[in-house]
Amino acid sequence: MEPITLCGAVILAVGLWVEFEPTIRKAARAVSNSTIMTAIMSSPTAQKPLYVKYMTDSGR
């Protein structure tokens, strides 16, 4: 890609971010606080411990 095109793309991306940052942050906050997202991100029921049977020495 041409350097001038790459610089223009970076300038455009930064300009769009500055322009739309409050809207993007508000939308992200609304999505993260929604009940569906909290249900997805919350941990499932408490995990039960896994009991392990240890091998004993039969030569004792």
C-alpha cells in the first residue's frame, strides 16, 4: 500500500474515532449492561469438586 494512502487511512480512522467515540462507548456500555449479556457472562452454577481416588501402595 502506498505510504500516503496508509497515512490517509490512519488519519481517517483517528478522525472517525474522535467523532463517534461517545456514541460507540454509550452503545458498548448499553450492550455490556444488558440482561442477556450479563446472563451470558455470569458464571454457571457452582462447580462441584472432583474427588480423586489415590492409589495406595499394596506392598506395605
